Amino acid sequence: MGDKSPAVPVIPPALLDAPQTCGYLGIGKTHLHEMVRAGKFGPSPVRLGRCVRYRRVELDAWLAAGCPSRERWAMLSKARADQ
């Protein structure tokens, strides 16, 4: 009858590019770039050559913290790392 293969789990990527980040946050690409330029986007990018990516876990933590500005996020991240 039917040969059922075990389901392969879908693992979300750890690093998201700009379009994936926008989709994850539910914002447009222009809005993301405006937030970055204005210092309102906290998570730091990861640069892989010319590619820019954002850590999904950092995006989650930033959202949980209430989306603070880049400056405030840096202070919160440093305090968290010092614990």
C-alpha cells in the first residue's frame, strides 16, 4: 500500500535576509530600512561578505523586549550578557 516516509521536520533558518526579516516582523522592506537608518531597529546585522542577515533569536528577544531603539537594545543586550 502506501509507503509513508517519516516526516522531515522543517527547521526555520537561524539567519534571515532582509525580505525574510520583513516577513517575519510583518513590515515592508522600506519600513525596515527607515527603522535601521533612524536607529529604531535594535538587532545588529550579521554580515557574511556582502550579505546582511539578522539572527532570528535576536529578533525574537527584541520583540519580547518591546522593540526598543538600537541604543536601548545595545544596553539591554550588554546587561543580559553580563548576567
